[in-house]
Amino acid sequence: MDIKLKDRSEGPHYLQIRQQIESRIRDRQLAAGDTLPSPASLASKLSIDKGEVQRAYFELEHSGLISKTTGRDFLGKEKTTYTVR
């Protein structure tokens, strides 16, 4: 996913992330069933704190645009997946 962050004067990073994902869902660039990158991987790619991505995902989840699923991977480690609704 190609998220571009602007200076914080354009708004908090979590808000920029949320708005860009909302826009992609609305424009059908992201469709139901598409998986979003984990908060850790997106934060690493953007060189920001993971909490910024988590807050964006939390707000998207509470607005009903994405859902979170927690399960176990093939090694038995807990894994959380974020999917477009």
C-alpha cells in the first residue's frame, strides 16, 4: 500500500493514514477482502511510531470500513489481520 505522509502541519499522521485508506475504499482502489499491511510493517515503511497506524486502523474499524481478525499462523504465533469490509 502506497501511503504518503505530509508534514504534521497537514494533520496528525494517524489522520492522514485514515483519510488515505478511506479514500481508497471509497474510490474502490481497495475492495472488500483486501488485506491491509500490519501496523508494524506500515509504521516501519513510513518511519513513524506504530501507535499512529494502530490509531488509524482503530478508527477505521470503529467506522465499519475494516475488520480485525486475530488467529494463529502455521507456527502457532498469534497473528492479527486487518481486512477491508
